[in-house]
Amino acid sequence: MSCGAAARKGPVYQLGQKCLAIYMNLHLQNRQRLCTRLQNRLEQLIAEKRTSVTNLKGVYVLLQGGTDTYRGDSDSATVFRQESFFHWAFGGLEPDWYGAIEVATGRSILFTCRIPDDVAAYDGMPDKPSEMAIKYAVDEGYYVDEMSTCFEKWGAALLLLLKGKNTDSGRFTLEASFPGIENHFSGYGSPSPEILLVPTSFYSQWSTFHPDRSRGERSKLKLDYLSHAGRFFPLPLMYLQVSTIPALISLRLAWLLANVLLGIMTPKRTSRYVLHWTVDDVVKWMRKYAGSEGEKYASLFEDNGINGYCLRMMTDEWIVRIGVVDPVDRAALMGHIYRMRMKYDSEDISSMFHVDTTILHPEIVECRVHKTPPELEVLRYSNRISSAAHRHLMRCVKPGMHEFEAESIFLHYCYFHGGMRHVSYTCIGASGCNCAILHYGHAGSPNERLIQDGDMCLFDMGGEYYCYASDITCSFPANGRFTADQKIIYEAVLSASRAVLAELKPGASWVELHELAERHILTHLIAGGLLRGSVDDMMRARLCATFMPHGLGHLMGCDVHDVGGYSPDAPPRPSAPGLRNLRTARRLEANMVITVEPGCYFIDRFLDAALKDANLSKFIVPEVLQRFRNFGGVRIEDNVVITDTGYELLTDVPRTVEEIENWMAAPPIRDTRF
């Protein structure tokens, strides 16, 4: 990474003289956009008294970067690639960093690791934090082990941590944690709200619980297990207070439900302790408590003067983690708890800060959906290099080569000519029947087949530059000449692609565009003799899901399947066959980057199922379909930017039958037209 940029633009990342120079202003713009959204969101929550702070002072975003991964128990690390949210906000090419942003001002801070001398002897001496701050154009730099002290010195009141689920993978984001954080958290990690906040219905039914176990000094609310776990330290006085307040006698029952919420006991086991309750009753009351009764019964502690220590320990983090409470209810509850804590807590909590894991994720996701001009420049570059690699590969591939040789040609071209050390995903280098395997190329099928004369090839490959993706699929005959059957399927998919591209603009529905692609594919399959009947009837029967089981495309950016497809304010996932595999159901907006990738495949298990389904088989001409059983499939994938009036096509490869045949007829050349 070079810092030799002009002063007016600041530090720059550039891998080699011929590769794209990326100015760190890219990340500054991203942080500014995020701060604007967070300021607006927090001001709304403050006005509605649904957060623990009363102004923006001391509110920080904290992101944790990725960490090295190793081969098993060895010391051989894989090539590091930064975590995408962290990269979007800060850049940063190395592992184990943290980044903080002061929401009110946009002040940015990087935290880097101290490297022992013996490690530095192998890896080289890293930049000092102050040098790293200059290199990445942030305001300040410190070591990770100084983070706790820094937040205390800055008077941090609220940390916004990243926590959310990726709607494509189902996996959760990396929630920041650092040494010393436990010394400052207020109301985080103590699983006590299920014990301290008791819904009305629990109290009204306390007598149904075993009386000899609900009263007296013997029970002591059974909080000892929490003390032993090191997560809750009640004062001895608390036992006396609780046992003498009639309104809180039913805390013993709440403790049982707390065990359920914490995973210590099951609803079925808990129901045995309440004579007439079923498992459904337990779950119902837990949900009622979490969703509506929490704040109301927090006031019991205010009315009865429970000591401030107990109030400070109150938190709803655990019920949020298991999904029993809505984040909106949580925010309201935490605001009430915070005000009670401030009123009663006699200890100094000035050095403590609260943590929120609900605010940041939807706001930063929505920022990533809409690309800035600097981001678009990187995505254009990734597409230029990857398009050139695909063009080069089309001229190099011949029958008699193995699929992995084609993959290696693409990888070499992207790295040698474009500085792309990473690809956006595992290369799909399919030929023949393998083209029907949508994500071929994985470890179990490592692009190993010998390419035969007469095969169709489906090469879905995309290089990545500076953590920004490309995702391009080219389908073509291995020998450079389409057969009649290959033309039928290829032109069906090309027609779908062109029809969708023509309709791209802000406001267009992605679901409707998917259905438009299906109509074009079905129309061509009817013309080719594979199907018979009305396209409208086929659409109602969802026949096209048999031939195109995936969605039309996906958002793209720092991840090839980028975030935001089903964000909280977006339309829900459709349920119909084919449509339910859409990675988003949103309407298009300017500065979205999205792929358009219709396809048509002959997948045996789907074809067999359709032939057994009377609602689908009536449209199929079996004897013609049989001819395509080992065909594989065709996919055409382009990357586009949605503009104010339409779209910008980023991908540049031959697409029509004539263009492909003419291109492949020429000898391989070193194509540098990027």
C-alpha cells in the first residue's frame, strides 16, 4: 500500500503501477454516510425515550476486523481477507484490528495489535498506530490493549456494536469484544431481567406453584448458580428485601422461566413445577413477558425501593439473543431501566457505558446497499479485469483440456494483470452435464472433468480487488460453434437477460423482473418444442422453477452476495417455487449494484419431479425433453449499476451467438483492454 498520493486526495491503496489507485476518501465517505443515518436514528430514539442516552455525546460505533484462520492445528495461515463491514468503514489489510467512529463528529480511530519481537522477525515490523492512522486517513490510532482506557477517557456512554444475521448465509456478524470491556459494560451480559422483571400473570398464579419451595430463606431465589457462574453477585440484603415484598414473592417462578430462557432448563421440564401449566403455557408467558410486561413490572422495583445494585444489574440482553423480544420493545425497556439505575444507584457509574446491538446493523447494511462514486470505480475495475479474463479464457479453452486448467487461466489473468489476489467466490468451471450443478467447483467437485468436443461450458468466475467483487458468467460451446439444441437454450436465456436489462431502472420490482425472465425462457422452450401450452398457465403453475430454480440475481459490493436483500424495511421473501430463492424482493434504487443472471438447466431430480406432478407434466413434451437430459445448462450473468434513469452495464464480454463464435474463432491474444 502506497501513501504517495497527492496531498489533496490523501493516502492511496495501489497494488503495482498498472492497477487501480484507491484513495482512502472512499472509507471517509462511507463513515460520513453511516454517521448521518445513525444521528437521525438516535435522535428519533431519544425523542421517543427508547434509548439509554439523552444526546449524541459519547456515542461510538465499534467494529472488529477479521482474524487469521489456520489449517487445523498448524501454523499455516490462509491468505487473510478483511471482514467486509470493517473494510467498508476503514479499509485495513491486516487481521485483529478494531475501528471506532464517534457518531456526533465522525471522528475515526483505528486500534492495532502490538507485535512481539519474535513474530516481527518473521512478519516484519508493522506500522505504529500513529503511522497506521496516516496510512488509512483516520483521525487517531492506538493499540488494542489501550482501547478500554481510551473509551473511559473519552467518556463513552454508548457503544453501538454490530449484530445481525446475513439473510443469504443465515450466519451472524462478528460482534466486537475486546480485553477490558467487561469492566465498563453497564447492563450487559448479566442474565437477570428474567429474575427481576416479573409479569403480572406470574404473580397472580404464584399460589399454583409449590408453596414450600416459593417462600422462606431456604430458596433465596436460587440465585447461587448465577454467582457461581460469575455473572451475578446479589447483595445479601437482596434476599431479605425480596422475601418481604409480597408483590415479588413470585420471583421464584420467574427464576424457573429464566432457566428456560438461558437454556438451563427446557419448557417441558419447567412445566412440571407449575401444576396445571403445559409447555405451551410456559412459552406463551415468556413471550408475553418479553413483549409487553417487562417495562410495566420494572416499576415494581421503583415503587418498592429495591437497592440500586440490583437495578444496575438489570439487562434484557439474553431475551433479545434468543429472539423472544422485539428490538423496539428492548429499546423502550432499556431506557426505563437506565433511568431507574441513574435514580437509585449510589455508586459512581461515570466510567461505565452501555451497549446496543440493535441500532447499528440495519443502518450500516442500508449504507452498503447504495454505493458511492469511489466504490463504483472499484467495482468497475473489478469488472473490467474479470471481463478481460473471461474473454481471454474463451479463446484459450479447447476440447481435451480439464476444467481446472480453465480455472487456472482465469485466476492467473486476474492476478497477473489486475492485482487480484482474491476471487469473489470459488470458481465454477463447469462443462457438459456439470453445467446443471449451480455451484459446481466446490471441494467435492473441484473442476476436474475433461472438457469434451460438443460440450457447453459454463464459467462463473469473478475477481475481487480491494475487497470489492465481480460476478460474471459466460456460457459457450467448448469447440466455438453452437449446435441447434445449444442455440435453443442459449437464446432462451439471452432473451430473458436482454428483456430484464431493458426494464432496469429505479422503482422496478425485482420479483416482477424475475417473472419477466421466466416468461421469456418459457416462450423459447415452447418454440423449441420442449413445452406446450399457455405461458400464463405455466406461470400460474410455477413451471419455470423446474428449469430456473435460482433467483434472478443479487446485490453485489464488498461481498459477492451483498447484504441488504431482506433488510427490515424491505419486502419479505416470497414463498412460491422459484421466487422463494430470490436473494432480494426489493424495488431497485439508484446506486444499487446488482447481478442479472437468468439461467436454464436440466437437473434430473427436478425434471423427474415435474414429470410426476400432473400440474406440471401436462406442459412437458417428454420425448423432446429426453434429448436434453445430459445437456447441463446455460447461465448468462452481468453486473449492473442502477442509475437515475436506467442502468450502467459493467460487464464486457461477447454475448450473442454470433459474437461468441466470431470471438472464439480468433487465436488467443494477450487481451489488455481493461
